[in-house]
Amino acid sequence: MRRSIDLAMLDSLSEFTSAHALLRDRLAAALAHDMRNPLSGMSLRAQLLSSPKMPKKVRDLARKIIDNGARLNAMFDELLDALAYGGGERLPLSLSSFDLLDLAREACAQIDETKQARCAVTGESIRGIWCANSMRRAIDNLLSNAIKYGDGGPIAVHVSRWEERVSLSVHNTGASVPEEQIERLFEHLRRERAGGPSGWGIGLSFVKKVALSHGGSVTIDSSPERGTTFTMDIPLDARDAHSSSP
């Protein structure tokens, strides 16, 4: 009798957990979908303000609104991708040839422009075949994470190549990540630091998904002495990984 009661309680708890996760995912997807309507209206009005007839100062401000609106729209895409591909599936990639160092510089320049932190990019110019959209979003997430959990010091981005592999690292100073949390950092919809900066808890999970979808990986090195460094390691040409994806 006692064993039957225990099994029934475990089944009920499992069903409740599954129902809660499904409700959370549906709510997040609905919010992302509904928030796109006012975002679209904002972007359209900013387009009107960017008309050549407007003063240059107004056009510059309008361009910043448009750029940030595009970034917010990309965040919604990221949330929906995380919900749709939260399991073992790889992300759909639109592959093209581009310079990863240039992409990192663009992302860093936007951080510098908003004055959220100082961001410096070093390394070598490396042209490969990857998905520019998902790689840019992954870099943005790593930079955002460095800003949130750094100590306000400079953020260092480095791009390098070793044979047919490319690595992109993002380093920040500040409090290190506790060792017991490192393995859980990349879990889907999980945030370790209660009471810390707000967020959906999908940023690092998405970074990992981007790396895996390109046939690569992401690692973290963190200590009080060295600070924290996230490193994405991907092949120079992601076409083989993409063609073999399930």
C-alpha cells in the first residue's frame, strides 16, 4: 500500500512538472509573439523619422531606435528558437561566407556605443562558412552575460584559428562562477543567480545550441584570479555539420 502511494505521488509530481513546463513555454511564446506588434509599430515610425527630410540628429536617433528594435526582434527569435529547439535538435542555419573578426567587431562596437562597457576585439581576420545571424546572436549573448556578471571592467573578445578550427572567446573580470554551477550554466531556461540581473535564462543555452549546430562546442574557464572566459570552438566550414544534422 505504501509503495503504491509513493508511486502515485511520483507520477503526480511528474505530471505537474511537465504541465508547468508546458505552460511556461506557451506563455513565453505568446508573450514573444504579442510583443512583436508594438515593436513593429515602433520600428515603422522610426523609419519615418529616418527620412532624408529630417534633421541629421533626428535621423541618427531614428537609426539607433531601428537598430535596437532589430536586436529586440532577434531576442524574440532567440526565445522562440529556444522553445522550439530546447531538446537535442540543432538550429536551422543559413550558411554564408563572412569574416568572424568583423562580426565580433560589429557586436563590440554596439556595446561601446551604448556605453554599457568597454569592449575590445583582438585576433586575426578569419573568413569561414557559418550562419551570420545565429553567430551574431550568440556573440551578443556572451557580451550581455559579461556585462551582467562582470564588475564593470573591460570586456575582451579574441578570435583565433588553429588548423581547421576557429575559436571566439569573451572574457570579463569580476566574480567567478562557482564550480558546482558551471555544468548547469548551459541548461535550457535556467538561471543560477537568484536576485541577480533579470533575463529569460536562455542566453547561454542558446550559445551552446549555436555552437553544437555548427559542429562545435562552448566551454567556460572561471576563477577569482583570472576572471571568466567563455570560448566557442567551431569548424572553419560548418557545412559538413549542417548537412549531417538530424
